[in-house]
Amino acid sequence: MGKLAITGGEPVRKKRFDPWPVYTEAERSALEDVLTNRNWGGQPFPGKHAAAFAKTFAELHTAKHAQCVNTGTVAIQAALKALDIQPGDEVLVPAYTWEGTVGPVLLVNAVPVFVDVDPDTYCLHAKPIEPAITPKTRAILPVHLGMRFADLDAIMPVAHKHNLKVVEDCAHVHGGMWRNKGAGSIGDLGAFSFQSSKLITCGEGGCVITNNLEYFERVQSYINAGRASVTDKFKRRIIGFNYRLGEFQAAVLRAQLDRFPKQQQIRQANIEYFEARVRTTRGLGFLKAEPRITRTAPYSYVLKYFAARAKDVPRAAFVAALQLEGIPCDGLFYEPVYRSSLFPVKATEFPALSWGRPQPIDLRNVSPCPVSERAAYQEAVWFPHYLFLGDKKEIDTIIDAIFKTLDNIEELRGLQHPAVRSQGMSRADRES
């Protein structure tokens, strides 16, 4: 019997962390208001709760306009339609992200082009962008991942130089700011998700923000079955769909948003405490500090694990050991999209992959992105944001579990525990 819980010892934590999402009487009251007023859906458009939330959410992110939609994936899709991305156009995307970033590009019959990420941030790297641009390139889709932003100071000049549009995927950065400008307000449009794990959630939902009225009107028409937008200044008519957010979800979002600033203060203070205690720990690394992020949005806390500095014990064993010590975390949280089991793309289903090309593009067999692969399969360890909503004693248990695991890392060598094998599987396969 070893000292680690995974080898038979006592775990650091026997009590679960407080569950996420958080709700109070504010959500209950808001839901009752929707129930009794009988305006449950997204029509009449926009709903009372959806319109009120969108106005406040836009202000939080220094944007003029915001439109709620039914998912974060649809938010990206609607943003691409607002930019008039055409079949066959190319959109540059990071390789290390959730499949829902890339799927919308295919769903508008455009072509995603994978670009590697920055090893300091795990966000889209600015340097490989320009070599990836072709005459077909129309847009860049940077993802602000984990706790960091893609380098907008470097990406936006490249976009302007080549007359490209920028859609920021902001699913991880609710309330975040880059040089005092809100996430999603620096590019042409920003897309947010309110799925259950997100910093602000209503179970499923999303939002598009922009400072451009014409783009805003196109988003409204696209998600409201092609109807004229509320302002209808530009008189644009497009085929649309019912991608509206229902009023039950919007009501929950309003309550979530009211609570959000205090939660962010707690997370930020706890993360600073956590980093101060583990900063010099052998075997661990950290994303590069970024002073241009003037308001942090820690969707997840991301550590780097270096097996070579931890007696060559693989990350899967380290993560599995932490989990059995009572600390929720994940290693293979994302993988390069082109390797994901949730990305079974075929050229026969997406004809733009063949147009004007001697051979169809095989998005499952593209040039590897080495930083993305290293992050996915070797380095990154993700801790969910709700772990950092407690007091410092709660944070101490995370730290104690990390120290305990690293101090007894030899116990993990060659371990064939089911939890270790599970960590070698993709998240999609583990959750299937």
C-alpha cells in the first residue's frame, strides 16, 4: 500500500467541492416570472429577459450590440454569416480548441485551416498566421483559451493588412479585458457560450457581440428565421433559422450576471494565492503572465506538467492521482481538432473541401501542429474554475494534493490503474 490514494493511501480530500452551477433565489424568482408571464420562447423577439441581459452583457464587454442565441456554436456560425463568409472561403482556426470552434466554419460551407498555438498561452499563435493565408482566406477565428487571450495586438494588424475579418471565440473569457477593451469587442465580432461549464451559464446558450450595426442586424435576422432585424437600417434579407434563446434561459443568465463580478474577485484572489504557493514547484510550469490582460477571466486554471522533471512519469498518471486525491482536473481536455473523434469530417459531406482543388482537403490528415499536440497529449492540466470559488483552506487542499503527488511520484511508475487508462482516452470517448 502506498501513500497516494491511487495506490491505497488516504486521499487529501474526502468532501466534494461545492457543485457548479451556482444558483440562488434570484434564479428561482426569475424563472417564476417567465413561467407566469407565459412568454417562454424567443418570440416575440427579443424577449424581455433576453434583451435586458444582452444590453448589460454588451456593456460589460465594451461593445455596442449583443444578441443572445441558443448555443455558443451557433454564436460562431451567426458571426461568420454576418461577415458574409461564402462557400469555399478559408477561415484560419487554432488546432488546439474545442471542436465547436471549427464545426461552424464547415456548417457555412467554408474551409477551416489549422494554425498552431503559442506555447506560452496555448492560444492561436500570431506568427504562423501570415504563412497560412491564401487568396481564399477571408477570416481569422482566434480562441481565447483557459486563462489567456490570443495576442490581439499581433493578430489584428495582420488581419487589417490582408483585409481579413476577425471573430473572437470568447467561450472562456466572460468579462475578460485586453488593454481595457472587453473580450469580443476588438475583432469584428465576438462569440460567447453559456453552456453548463462556463463562467456564466444557463445550461445551453450563447451570445454574439459587435460594435458594427450592420453585422448586428445580420445576426438578428439569421437567428430569427430571416426576419428583419429590430433596427433594420441596412435592409439586408437572408435565409435564417430559429436559433433564438428562450426566456427561461435568459432569465437565469440575468441572475448569473448579477453574481458574476463578486465570483470573479474570489477566483482572482484564490488563483493569485495558488500561484504564489506552487510557483517554484519542480515538474510544473505556467502560462506566461500577460500584463495586457487587464481583467482576467479564468474559465479554467491551466498548469503545465513536465514529465521529464517528474521522473518521467506521464501526465496521465499525475492527473489520475490528483483525481483520486479528490481534486477534479483533466489532462486530455482538448486535443488537436484534426485528431478528435468528434471531427469525422468527409469531403463528400462538405463539398467546399473539393472545390478548385486537384484533390479534396483531408482535414483529418493535415500537417501536425506540434505545440498543440504537446499541450494536448503531454503538458496541459486543466482545473475547473469552480474549484477557486471557496476559501483559502479549499485552495490549500488542491496545493496539498499536488505536492503529495509529486513527492510520491515514484508510486505511479508503470501503474495500470483504470483511472490512468481513462486519462489516456479523449474526453469525448470518456464521456460517451
